[in-house]
Amino acid sequence: MSMAVTGSQSPCPTCTGCGSVNGLHTDLFICDYSDKVMVIATQFEKFGTMLLCQHDNALSSTGGDGVDTYSVRPLFGEENEGMLVYARHLVEALQKKGVSKPLLLSLAMKDYTPQGLAPFADFITSHCCFLSTVAEQS
């Protein structure tokens, strides 16, 4: 897997890279904006469906701590159930790593199988340059 950090000259810290997810070449672009984190993951060398994903904290009916919920809203492009599951899983994984900003996600994967879910999330969350920059600013 290859990864480059280009945050020092840019007003927005940015990471780009590529690697293999489920044996398929996958390109990755991550940019930390002031109000959102943009992630582009593609196996087609182009943008895919654009989704807005975020962590929501639902209030508990008993007055205690709320239940973590995650919303995924398609903005444009074709969508399918597997894609929505991948997006929801990714926003949850990033939130657990300290990323509290909403996620603007572009997905163009060749398949959205259940077996590929964990490797997909690991591919994105494993980039320390991305998580250290975003977690500090969240």
C-alpha cells in the first residue's frame, strides 16, 4: 500500500494512496476540511456515489447515555444496500478512532460483499496520517 501526505502546503490536510482491497486495486483520497472529512475510495479510477455519513447520538428513553446511531444519506449517484452498509460501517469505524466530523464519502467499489466489509474499513482507517490529523482537529 502506498500513501502520501500533502498537508503542509495545503489549507486542508490531504492524504492520497492506493492499495489492494479484496484483491482489487483501490485508490484513496482523504481530505480534512474544517467541517467535514472527504473520503474518495474507488476501484474504477473515478468518483462514485456521493454519500453524507455521520454519527448521531440518540437520547435514551431512560435518561441515561444515548445509543450510538449512524446515518447515511445518499446525495447523488446510484446506490445499493451493500454500499450503504459499507458507508455506515466506515463512519462507525472512524468515529471509534476519534473522528467526530461528518463524512462526505464517494464510493466506487466493484462489489460490496459482506466478506469485504472489514478489509475495506481497515484499508481506510489504517492510514495514520489521516487519523492523527483529523483526530487532533475534531
